Amino acid sequence: MIPQSAWIIAKKELKLLFKSTRRIFLLFTTPLILFFIFALMIIVSVAIISTIEEPVEKPVEILVIQDDKGIDGTNWGSQFYTLLKTHNLTKDYYYTNKSVTELNNLLESSNYSILLYIPANFTETINSSLPAQFYLYYNGTGTESAIAVSRIIGVSQILNQQILFYYYGILDPNRIYTSLGGSTTDAIDVIDSELEGFAASFLTLIPLYAIILLVIPSLSLVLISVTIEREQKTLESLILQPIRRKSIIAGKLLYGALLVGFNTVATVISIIALLTLGYIMIPNERKGEILPLIETAIKTADISVWIFLLFVIIGLILVSLLTITAAVFFSLMAKDEREANMVISALVIIPLVLTFLIAFLPVEKLDPILQTVLMLLPLLGYLFAIHLSLLTGEIIIGAWISLIAQLAWILIGVWIAGRLVESEGILEISYRRLFRRKT
Amino acid sequence: MKSNKYGTKNTFLQENTCELSLEPRIIHCFVMRMETIAIATDRLSKIYNMNRKNEVQALRDLNIRIKKGEIYGLLGENGAGKTTTVRILTTMIKATSGTASIFENDVVTESSAVRKMLGCLPQDAGLYEEFSAIENLDFIAKLRGLKQEDRKTQITNLIKTINLEERKNDRVETYSGGMKRRLMIARAMIGEPQVLFLDEPTAGIDVLVSRRVREIIKTLAKQNNITVLMSTHDMISAERICDRVGVLHKGVLIAEDTPPKIIQEYAGEQNDLEDAVVNLIGWTGDSDEVFE
Ligand SMILES: Nc1ncnc2c1ncn2[C@@H]1O[C@H](COP(=O)(O)OP(=O)(O)OP(=O)(O)O)[C@@H](O)[C@H]1O
Ligand SMILES: [Mg+2]
């Protein structure tokens, strides 16, 4: 399918690549950058794994400061404390008595999960039929703590219907009320689904970064290979040969595809090497914990996870090719490398900005027809499809359509580039000329 | 030498074969009739649009016929349209109007067939600076579809011809201007083309190589029957090796004949080609006056 002459041109480019230090530098930047990032990540995580003794399931510690003085032998505060203890039979909660002088220190140090302060006039206010108050200081985002908070409030209602509480903390108080009204599992649901939406936004950015890191070095190499022919005046000798003009374009595309392939393989190899290194660095007594974790992760992943991965990888290949096609297309018309760089940088910024918009705006609420149209866009459509699939938890049909659209964009790009060089003449084509024709 | 499949169909005097008489001139033409036309143009014109307002008519109604094995010199002042002619004939750019063909293959519609037959040295061509002479030639030889052994023998011979054996493995970026030019001449000859276009082949090369290049061109044309169209400002070369020369002035062909005839007709007391060309360009002034 690929003409012989395209291979000859691509091979020539590769040969030239290894004759220039500047180009070799460009080629190896990405794997090197990634290598250092991953090396850093692995060193840090190994360091963390080694220091943590009891890794998970730390019980929520509830510190109670019982300051209630009581009146005539009645002490509602200490009753509240006893009630709390009897109603929370699980081992997850401890109650530690602390003196009021420690309150400020504790608050400043943030060294608590939940801090419950029962003030000195607690009994007095209840006895005089006024609404009594206690204070809750909440420190953290975990669901366990949210449940604990709602239980504390529930217990306080058993004690006296009129008790008010003041709440200070990171967790939205509305959630606590919600969990009071319904069951505690509702509260957990609320928290989980919102976290998912946010995670989807970040996960959508990962393919974008993969594209940027894997394709940008190849993109600038392809750009150089096209513009240098014009600048060095070798383009003339190229088009004088008995090959089709389209083969020249195909040759440059092939070169770009080989570079992206090379970059990907180099990156994957360096990641595997680093992960192995990281595994070796983990202390022996903890190694046993890692492999079962990976095993269960693979075993519990159902078929849809694998299909999703396949979708992402096919998409990445297509989108990389699309980016290379755009590089060839736009540098063909540039009079030199600088002009090509200017045009292509401007074009790269658009999807970057739009991807952030897609990732963090509530796009899932858009009209389905508009969504499908968005998914047809080059590059952006693919990222949008990933985002929607992450949100809905399944690969939507539109996602596959978006993959086909990416392929179509590549073919359209190659076809238009071919037509342009045939009709305008590869020597004469330029942005200025194209622009002038339209005006 | 491969012969063209249209080889003998097109003849030099196709359009006036009817006026057969026994005049010596016509008999001469009758003999020429058997000769194949290598390069033919018909009212070839080219207009460059510099911007929306400015246009340059680089070539106007050019009609030339160059026979197989002929060495044709294109002369004329800077900006006369020589390079434009070469570029159209070698399929690099398209004419605004008119047609051109190489061995009856149209340069636009049958450009691939045309490119197979021609070798070209563009006026301001370049080389892959990081490649050596060998690598530069090898790349072009591969694109022309030459077999491994053919490539090797042709490249060795060409390197010998342009006298670049000592530096053949050095990067081109370390060459002098003339050495690069010599390499480009060699590049134009790869694949044994039947028609050779040389846009100022002797510009920037020393007298020894210049003489050598002249010899090569002459040998190619006379022994291998290769057709050569060269544009040049080098009157010595034109006078010594060209069978015919055409003088372009502001895109119009104002004279065309053998160098001795041109000299005889237009040269003054100096009696050389340079004198004739200077007189031609000087005389005519604005080409419009002469031709309209
Ligand atoms: N790409 C172009 N765009 C606009 N005008 C051009 C272009 N190329 C050539 N011209 C114009 O066309 C005319 C003929 O140019 P051409 O290069 O054919 O001249 P030439 O005979 O080869 O001259 P020289 O002896 O200097 O090489 C000139 O007036 C030139 O300015
Ligand atoms: Mg010229």
C-alpha cells in the first residue's frame, strides 16, 4: 500500500536524523523527560511504602473534650459521652478525654479526625430549657469520618431533641444533614459519585499528555524534514524524480509514524525498566504485598475495562498519525521552519485549551446531537469521547464513531495536501498564495 | 540508449511537408524530417502573480523545437525567462497557457513519463548538507529505481567524471561552492536521462572543470544521442558546444539559429557570440515594439 519511493524518502530522513545532533536531541527528549518523571515518582513512592508501617484502615479517632461542670449532680455532658461510647460499639472509634486547655493546641495542630467539644454550660442550658450547643471540628475528607459525624449528631438527638451543634470542617455540612435524614449509605453515595466526576476530568487529560509527550518531538522533526527541503533547495531535485508528488507526502508521514513508534517503544521500555527497578528497591518483607495487589487488579477488571484500554490505544495511534499529518500539511505551505513553527504552535494551543474546557465543564449535560458533533472533531473529539465514556462508565457508540472520524480526518488531510501540491505546484504553494486566492 | 516508443512519429517538419518543391532549402528540411523532436513547446506563456496587483509576464508565446541529440543553448539577460522555461519543461511549475512536451509526452498530463526521461540541474539547487557526495547521489539513484549494481557503477563513474573522488565520503557542508555545483551536475546525470536540462551549468566552477563539463556534455550528446537544453551566460561554452542557440528577451524568443549564423547576422566588428547577444538585446529595446 505504501509506495516504494515513500520508504526511500522515509529512510533518507532517518539517515539524516542520525547525522544531526540537534535532531537526535529532539528525538530523545521525551523518553528522557518521562524517564526522569517516572524515576522521581517511583523513588518517592518506594520511600513512602518503606516508611508506612500500618498502611491502611486506621480507625477514626474522635477526641472528646468534656468541659461540662454539671448542676446538682446532673451532668448532661458526661451522659452524652457515655451514650456516645455505648452507641458506637465498633472498634473504629476511640474516645479520648482531653482537658479544655488542650483545645486550642489541638485545633492548631490539626492532629485529630474529629474533635468534639462539650462546653462548660451544657447542663445549665439544657436545664433552663434553652437549646444547648456542642462543637464539632472535623478534619479530613474520608467517608468513615463522615459517618462518624452523623452518628455523633444522631446520639445527641437521643439525649435531647433541642441540642444544637456547630460544625467546623472541610466536609460540606449539607452532607451530614442528608445522612441524618436518610441512611448513612446515602452520604457515602453522594461523596463517591462526585469524586468520580472529578477523577474523570483528570483521567481525560492523561491521553492528552500522552499525545503531547509522544508526538511533539516527532512533530517538530517532521516539520524540520519538510521545511528543510525548501530551505536547502533540495525540494527541486526531489520533485524532478519520477515519483508522484503524493509519495513525497507519504514519505514524510511514514517518517513521522516511525518516529512516534520509536518514541512510544522507548518510553514503554523505560517505564518497564523503572518499574522493575522500583520493585527491586522495595524492602523484601513488603514485596509480598505488591504482586497480589496487581493480580487482583487484573482479575477484577472485567471485559469492558480491556475494551476501554483498546479503544484508548487505537485512538492514541490514530490521533498521533493525525497530528503528524497536520504537521506535514501545514509545513508544506510554510516558506521556512520559523513560519511552520508559528502556524503549528498556534494550532496546538487550540486543542489544549479546549480539552481543559471539555474536562472540567459539565459537557455530559449537552444535547446528544451536539455531543456527537463534538466527537467528530479532530483530536478533540477523541478526548471528548474518552471523557464521556469515563463519566458513564461504558464506551458509548459515539466513541467508536469518533475513532472513525479521526481516521477520516487523516485521509482528508492527506488527500487535500496531495491535491494542493498537484494543483498549486509544490514549489509555488505558500500560505500567502492560498490566502490571496480566497480574498 | 532506450528509444522512445513514440520515437519516429513526430518529425521536424510535420506541418510544412505539403510544400514539396526542389528548392535546396526544402530538400534540407526533407532530410531533417526523419529526425525525432525531443523538446517541443507551443505558445508557452507564464505569468507570475507577485501580489494581487503586480504580475510579471516571464514567458510569452514561446515556440521551440529541439531535435534528439541536439545541444540547445538558451541565452538572454537576467530575468529573461530562461529558468522559467526550464522549470516548465521539467514539470516543476505549470505554464499559464500553451503546451510543452518531451518526446511527445505532455509535461502536465504525462509528467511522470516526462520525469523518467529527464535529468535536470536547477539554477539554485541544493544538496543534503549532512550527506556525503555518495549518499546524495545514492538517494536520487534509489528514487529513480536503479538496481544496486547499476547505482554503484553509475555513481562511481559520475564521481570520477566530476573529479570528486578524494572528497566523495565527506559531508557536502564541507565542500566549496564549485564542488557542490559539480556534484549537482553529476546528480542530474543519474539514471542516464535522455534529455538533460542544465540551468547555468558552468556558473561558479573553475575553468578546468568548466572545460571538462563542456566535454562531458558534448560526448553525451554526440555519442549517446542525448538531448541537452542549457541556459547559460557563458558565451564561450555556448559558442563551442551548442548546435543552436535561442536568445530570450523579456520572455520572448527574439532570435534562434546556429551560433555562426547568429554571429554572422548580429555581431558587429567583435565578431563573437557575446557581441551578437549584446547587440540583439540592445537593438530590440522593448520586445513589444518588435513583435506586435
Ligand atoms: N517565483 C517567482 N515569482 C514571481 N516572479 C518570478 C518568479 N520567478 C521568476 N520570476 C520573474 O520572472 C522573470 C523571469 O525569471 P527567470 O528566473 O526565468 O529569469 P532568467 O532568465 O533565468 O534569469 P537569470 O539569468 O537571472 O537566471 C523575472 O522577471 C523574474 O522576476
Ligand atoms: Mg535563471
